[in-house]
Amino acid sequence: MRKLDLFSFAFANFLRRKARSMLTVFGVIIGTAAVVIMLSIGIGMNKGIEDQIASWGNLREITVRCKTGTYNEETGEWEQAAVVEPLDDISVQKIRDIDGVVAISPMVYSQYTQSLIKDRKSKMMYSDITTVDAATMADFDEYQVLYGRLLNESDVGTTNFVMSFNVPFMFNDFDVIKNGNWEDIVYGYESKAGDEIPFNPVNEFDDSIKYEFTWDYNYGTSAIDATKPRIINQEAKCVGILMQNLNGGNFDYSSAIYMDVKGLMSLEEKLKENQDRYNKNSGDGVIYGGVYYYDETEGSTFTDGRENIYNSLTVLVDKVDNVLEVVDAINEMQFETISSMDYVKKQQEQTAFLRGILGAIGAVAFFVAAISIANTMVMSIYERTREIGIMKVIGCKLSDIRSMFLFEAAIIGITGGLMGIGLSYIISIILNKIAAGGGLDAFGIYAAGATLSIIPLWLDIAAVVLATVVGVVSGLYPAIRATRLSALEAIKNE
């Protein structure tokens, strides 16, 4: 008998007892919807955790620092490492060679009491410089330029810089500084959504705007001490300004000026020269400008006598899925790593039990649906015993009889699975609307502003396949039972 004929017989038998068939299908619908919704909530929880932690920083980024020691679990005391792997250009290259690493941005944490002067003595702001690798700045997603451009290879080793969105708001008129109106001086600024910068600060091709760095923190407020060498300011160019970084909120708190790490290190050398010249033979100890180089490796020696150049590295990985693998590779190189994906993993491990409970609830519903299918198919055999006997007498193959019942069970599974997917989407939409309005707060589920239930395409396909498999497996016993009926006894059955 052809497969198409077997399917036609199975479909006709499915429609013969419409009420019973639909009740059985309804059981599969409930089971499918239960599994999909429970798993979708687990997926939504994972996605919510990722989104929350992603708002703190890029999930593809890893911060790398020197591993200066470990905590002794028995004594609870910190044990300083005798030998430390340094963060230098050799280490940078080794990490860059790891599969999945896209870019590396070395950082030097230097605290400067310096100022950025605009247009000679027109305006001044107290700057906060953050170092990047100018050649790889464009690879990092968080840097989106508003005007001008990002730093690139041409800026390596220079004092060219990029401003955060808030920096133009932080410039003070010199009249305010000279008059000592400290309450009117702006040290920081928080822009709100929709704010427009007071001026375009980019001066890469605009000679009418001039920027200088100074290390005289009294610059513009006191007379020059003519007995000492003049503090030489360092000219620089602003090549771009970044877009607002609201991080999903209503305010931007950024205040950094971004400069190439080699450029900042050269600026530091010039700062030292100024300090040495100005403070030479000075008995009053006045320091115009200062550097505090944060060094966690004090008291340790470095591998092969190398020198520690950077305080930390920011490593960018090509895909989120590869972050933890790269973290493991860097840890094996005896460095300390900090990654947002570590927090994601820990949070997901903490919610794994709850997600397991949700999955178990869905599995129970599917098990009940399987029993319902098996029961329906067994009842179908009792009602069609005579029909089965006649099919055997006229020479119908046992495999065809078995296939006919399996086809019918599969039809129930597929129909219930597809309709269950439809019901799942309806329930998912309702749950998300209730959660968005805070309707689940009373149950300890705080999902306002997040998506509680997420149904990806693969879950739809998996649910239909699972429903079909459950249908076929549930119909296997009744199908085998049908093939074992005695033909003569079956014909005598009324």
C-alpha cells in the first residue's frame, strides 16, 4: 500500500471521531504551550540578565590586570606573588594571538592635576584623560562619534584626543576662575537626553580653535613666578566628540577625554620635565601638576626582568559566545581577568534551578498529553477491530497497518504542536504586557521594562518536532497491538 494511501486512511480516521480527536489534540496543545512558555520564560530570564549586565559594559570586553597574588583560603590572608607576568607589549602580542581576540586597548591609570585650556585664556576645564589604543578605538562599539572622527593609527603617539559628549559643557570662563567663584565653577556635567552641545569642539582642521594642556593647577588664578622657569603648555588637537552615552537611561555621566596610550605616556614625560625644571632647588615644595601612577605590582619582580608598562588591558572578543573561552586562555597566561560574562554566568547558574523547575512543569504537561494520545489510539483499535481483521484477511501487510496508526498519532502530534505554538505566542504577549506594567511584582517577579517571555524560532521548530515525536511514540504501543490481533477473531468482533 502506498504511503499516501496510508496517510489518507489515517487522516480519515482522525476526522471520524472529531470530538475525541480534538480533545486529544487539545491535550497536546496544552502540553506544547506549557513547554514553550516555561522555556521562553527561562530564555527571557537569561536575556534579561545579559541585558542588565550589558548596560554596565560591553559583554565582549575583558579587563586584564597583573596577577599580583592570591588569597589563602585557609588563613584568609593575601599572599603576594614573588614573580608577576608584566603587562607590556610582549604580553599584548601574546593575548592578541588568542583565537577570537579582535582588538586590545592598553590603559595607563594616571591621575593628573592638569587643565585643558581653550583659545588661550578664554576657557578652561579640569580634564580627565582615559587612554586607548588609537589604532583600535573604532573596533570598540561604545565609541560612537557625533562630530569629527575617532582616533586611528595616525594618532598613535600623539596628543590628539576625542572628547566625551559632556566635556564642552565643562569649560569655565577665566573670569569665574580668577574671581575665585568656586561655587560657579563646573567640575562635572550630566547631560540629559536631547541636550545639544554648546559648540563644536573639533579643531583638527580649524585653526580658530586652540587647545593646550597645562600642569599648572593655578593657571589663570595667580601671577607667574618670574624667578622660576616658565611652565610650558602642550598643544593638542580635538579630532572628534562622542555621541551621548545614555546606557538606556535619561542621563549621560561621561566626562573623559580619550588619548592614545603612547601619547599620554609622552605627555607624562613632558610633565616630568616641567616639574623638574620648575621645582628644582625649590624649598617650598610647590608642585605644579602631579602624577600618581597606580601600581599594584609593588613588591614583586617581573618575569625575565621585563618592565610593567600598562596598568590594564581592555580585550575585545569577536563574539559573546567566545568570551569565556578567551578568559580561560588569558588566565592560563597568569593574568587576572574581569569580564561581564563572568557575572552573566554566575547569575544564570543561580537561576538554573528555577529554569529547571519551569522545564519540569512543561515536561509533565507533555507526559499527560502522551498518555491522552495513547489512550485515544487504544480506543481506536477497539472500535476498528473488525476493520483491522478484514485488512489482514485481504493481505494487507502488518507494517502498513502499523504505519497507518503511527500516521494517525503523528497527525495528532503535529496538529497539537502547531496549535500549541499559536497559543504560546498569545500567552507570551499577555505575560509580557502584564510584566511590563508591573503586574507580576506581587509574585516577586520584577520585569518592568524587560521582556519576560522570549520565543525564538528554534524553540518553535523544536516544540513541533517534540510534539510529533511524542505523538508517534505514544501511538507505537497501540500500533503494535493492532498488528498482533488475530484476523479471524477480529472479523468475528462486532
